[in-house]
Amino acid sequence: MQEALIFDDIFINKQHMLQSSTIKFLKDLKKNNTKEWFDKNRKIYEAAKQDFLDLTTEVLKGIASKDNTVAHLEPKKCLFRINRDVRFSKDKSPYKTNMGMSIAKGGKVGISAGYYFHLEPGACFIGGGIYMPMPDEVKKIRQEIDYNFKDFKTIISSKKFIAAFGDITKSAEFSLTRPPKGYDENNPAIEYIKLKSWTASCTLNDTELTDKNLVKTIVSTFEALKPLLDFLNRAIEE
């Protein structure tokens, strides 16, 4: 009998780990990113896709027991298509060489902060937040951080958050060089107000992907992220 975790009377399969064949498929696809190769290996892809869907199903059950705002989501609608949109890209490779799981209250196309798991051999990570929101949402989030910086600081300074992520992502790519209009350089929250995305993530090594505790690892990391998502979504909705 497989070991299971119980979250508020919801059973999740603790021992669901990714199959090594799924990881191998993505590695092989990276070396052979053509329609001809993909068509020849479509059955292997379908098995890998199902494997990732099964993982998503268990992860969704686990986090939904802690966050009822995502309980209505269907696992298959949390996944991304493997086909790339090459219309405006110099890289015409037809397929993504990763699989992504997005769990957000508004779905993949909604305007809300959410959880994300990125499966890519050598570059896997668990994280979430809100990535490059539109100007109206950016304004609301900055205002919420400014008005309630004590609450925001408490969230990102918690032991759980620091243990999982260290800090919010503050790369130059996602931050203004100068304070936005209306904010002073000496504002105690300025380093977070200057951000254009509010995300946090941690990496996974490939050996952890086939570990029996993979579901538990992802769900517990998502739990550490939940207070930040609640803060961001409250800002957007209000």
C-alpha cells in the first residue's frame, strides 16, 4: 500500500514522483527539437504528459486543502501547451523543452498571483507570485506595499519564507532603476516598490524529481508562498 499524506481529510499520493522516462524525453527533445523527431516519439511524449498531469493532480489536491481559492481548478487546465509560439521569435524551434504547472485562483489567463512549478532538466524550480502584471495592477501592488509595509515585511521575513526562498526575486531585469513617480528614494519599502514583478522561487536538482517525496516538497514550498500570494491578490482585488 502506498504511503499517503492527509490534508484536511484529502488524501494525496505522497509517493508520486516523476518517471525517469519523462525527464529523459525532455532531455532528448532539447537535442532533437524538430517536428519529425517529435512525431516519431509522440507516444513517449503522451506518456510524459500524463505523468506530469498525474503529478499536477496530486499537487493541486495538496495545496487546495490549504488554499481553497484554487480548489475549483482542473489539473489539466493548469498545464501549458508544449508547442511554442514562434510568430515573433528568432528561435523557430517548434517545442518547449520544459513543462510548466500554473496554479492560480484566476486560472492561467487570469490576473492573479499564483503557484508555479517548472520542470526542465538542469533548471527546475518551485515558486510563484505575479509576473509582469499590467500597469493598473502594478500601481495597486506598489500602493499596498507602501501602505502596509509592516505586513509585507512580516510575510517575507517569516522563517518559512526565508527557509524556502531567501527573499523575493530582486533582479535588475524586474526592477526600476529609479523610484516610480510619487515615491521617495528614502521610503523604507522602496526596494520592493521599485519591482515590476513580485515572485519568489527555489531550485530543485534532477535527483529530487524522482524522489518519492516530490509532491510533499512542492506542496510545502507552495504553502510557504501562500501568505505572499494572499497579500498580492488582496492588493489587486481591492
